[in-house]
Amino acid sequence: MPDNKADLYNDNKAKYNKADIADDRGFVNSNTDSSVVSKSDGNNVMAAGKYAQIKMDKESGTITTHSIQSKETAVIKELEASDININKHKFNNQLIELTDFRNVNGNTMGSMMIDGTVLVKTWEHTLQKWVLIRRPISTPMFSNRLNLPTTPEQMEVNLNVLEDIRKYYIEKEKEK
């Protein structure tokens, strides 16, 4: 076992008390070292082996997760938080003002931009017909809400892309 995994296990073991068999309730699978415990003080602990644990604190309302690696998969993930900390660095909500970010029509616009292209339907004078062309676009990396933009009906562009993306990911999961 690598040293860093052993250190993580020993740190977690030292930080949190073991279950008290007199007052706590739960079950343990001795074959897999997994367990679910509801402690007498209302806290709950779920562990899947030595390196993956979830602890729920009743009084503080805190959910603490310990693991070697954590992955989440979602087609759409919404996160609402008043403070965000990454590696003990708090995201400063005043950063929006300090970096010339502006709130425009409910969207945050600013310096952290992504460059890409967008498909546009336009009239081509030399061909005398409507054509689809790619135009450069610069859009904010983060905004209050990212939805499909409103498109005039005259352009006859299919906007049911979100449902196609969901179906694509569902089919990909079925293939595994």
C-alpha cells in the first residue's frame, strides 16, 4: 500500500472515534470492510472500505467526504453556494467587480472568456440563398445560467439540442 494511502487512513482513524457498540446502531460487512453506522448523537457514518467515507453531522449540518479520488457524472449539474473554497482558497465574490465583470440580462460578462465558433444562418448575396456559416464567438466561461440562446423562428434552426445530448449520454452509459 502506498504511503499516502496509509497516511490518509491513519489521519481519518485518528480524527474520528470508532462506533460505540452500546449506543450506536449499524451494520458491518467484515468481508469488504464496509459499514453504515447511526450514532447515538444523531450523526451518521457510511464507509466503503478504508479509503472512502461519508460522515453526516446532525448539529452543524456538515457532510464530510473522505476518499482517495472522487468523481461525479451528470448531464447538467447545478451548484448553489454562498461561498466556494478550493484547496482552502475562498472564491472572492468581489472578483466580479475587480475584473470588470458586469451583469447583463442576468448573465455575467467579463474577462474570463472562451473563444469558439457559432453556427449562423445568413443570406449569401452571391449565391442568392440562405447558408449556414461559422462565425467566431467570445463568451464568458462562467455565467449565472447557461441556456440555449433565443433564436428567431425564421431561421428554422432546431434547438432541441439539449435533449439530444441527454439521449447521447444515456446511450453511451448503456454501451458500457
